[in-house]
Amino acid sequence: MKTAVVILNYNGAEHLKRFLPEVIKTTSDADIVVADNGSTDNSLSILESYSKVKVIELDKNYGFAEGYNRALALLDDYDFYVLLNSDIKPSEGWLQPLVNLLAEDSTVAAVAPKILSVDSPNSFEYAGASGGFIDFFGYPFCRGRILQALERDEGQYNDRREVFWVSGAAFCVRKSAYRSLGGLCPEFFAHMEEIDLCWRMQLAGWKVMVEPKSVVWHLGGGTLSSNSPYKIMLNHRNNLAMLFRCAPPFQRAVVAVVRPILDFAAALSYIAGGNMAGAKAVVKAWRDFIAWHKRLSAERRVIRGSVKRESKYIYKGMIVALYFMGRRKFGKMI
């Protein structure tokens, strides 16, 4: 079994200088590949110093989704890929538990490590924590993170288990599963693309797992800040597209009624906070989503036309409501 650890880089020279030596030091029995997404900084000159790192040069910034699709299409000689952010610091021996799980259980398509914060090393990090879920209305949350509330890691989520989604920041995936499902949705560009893929994996009969024996630390926010209007638009638009493509009929019908109300409330909250650009981003997300309707309908027929099993890991309530009623920890929700 051969594994490629693939880092997609776009103008991440500082991250490469800081984190790539850590990846090299802690990674054995795998090839390390940096796929450069058309960087305009000095990323490529930095990579010249690492003779053991294979470099793929893409001609422009294709975003996270299509950038990875293009890079992984060039890597045929591997059984497993690890999609690894350029701002990840792995622990010693981090890779082997992930690879072992895929090698031992042929029903698992993807597995991820426990993700902690670089800035707060004993706390979970926003992008994945110890495995993720979504609620009935499409809002993601994690073991260790509900909306903006992050828990301290005290070993409470150290059990290996099946989950709904795992983070694209450190995403170990079986090549055959990735390719058979067409990889990440390129139109998403970035954000929600790994959750969409994990949902499609489950509909196709695969399992998605978290393996907390593997630990990495993630810096986060390296490309787009949390207040970026573009990021707000991507999150809203891609979440709507994912729900339209993947959700079963009853969930889709309920979401079609409730989500416009929730997103309108979100836009009002941006206005109330003086973030008019954020409110406009929500409007643009809906405009794009509606413009995509014909294509999404065709994709839904393909995805929903060959469902082998529905996911058991969609929380039937509304995580936003629980959050504002004081629920800040995952506990044993699912």
C-alpha cells in the first residue's frame, strides 16, 4: 500500500517555511507532494530546498476542490492520499494509524486525525476537531466544537468511531473511493467540499471515520479570514448546493422552507453588526445557488439515483437553537 501526503499550496510561503519541515520530520513510509496552485509569492523557490518533496505546478489558482482534483489525477501510483493543509503540524507517528485503518477495513473511504489548535495546543481546532456531523438544516458541528465554542481536549473524544464528515485540513482517503465519486466538487472552489464528499461517500455505501490515535495541530484561517465576505458567500452557497444534491426528499423539503428564513436572519445579523458586505455575501450565495439549479438537479439525480444507504449521523434537531440555549459541548449527541 503506497501513500502520498499532498499539500495544496497557494501563496503559502510562510506556512511552508514554518510547517513543511515538521511534516517531513514526522512522516515516514509516504511520499510528500506539494501541489502549487499558481502561487505568485516565493513558494516555488522555497520548495527547491527540499529535494525529497515532489512538486506539482498548476498553472493558476483552481481553489481547494479543483486544485486537489487536478493534482491527485497525476498521482496514479498510490493507494491512499492524505490531503494536508500547509498550516498543519503533525505529531510523531501521525500517519500510520490513519493508513492502518484504511488498510484493515475496506469499507472505510476516509479517515482523519484528531485536530487541535496550533495557537492553543490543548484545545480542539475549529476545522474538524475529533470528527464532524451536521444537523437537519445543514449546519456543521464537531466533537469538540459547536459553532464558535471550542472545547479543551481532555481525552473525552479519543474513541475511534464513524462520523458524518472529517476535515479537509487532514483528510486521508482511499484513492478508489475518491476517484469513483469524482473527487471534490470543483464548483465549490473552497469550503464545504469535504463535507459534500463525505456525504456522497456514505450514500455510496462507504464509511467515514475519525482516528484520534493520530493527532495534528492546525493553525487555520491562512487563506481567508472568518469575516471575509467571499468566505461567507462560499459557506452559504456551497452548503445550500450540498443539501440540494445529497439530502433525502423529506429533509430537502423541510430545508427548502426553513433555510431561507435562517439565512435572511443571518443577513440581518450581519447588518446589525455593521457588516453590510457580509449581508450582501448571503444574497450573492442565494443568487448563485438559484443560477446553479439546473446543473444541481442533474447532479442530484445521479447522486440520489444510486443510494446504497442513508447516513445515520445527521442530527435531527437544529444545532443553532441548541447553541443559543446554552449547549456548547458535544457530549453524546450522536
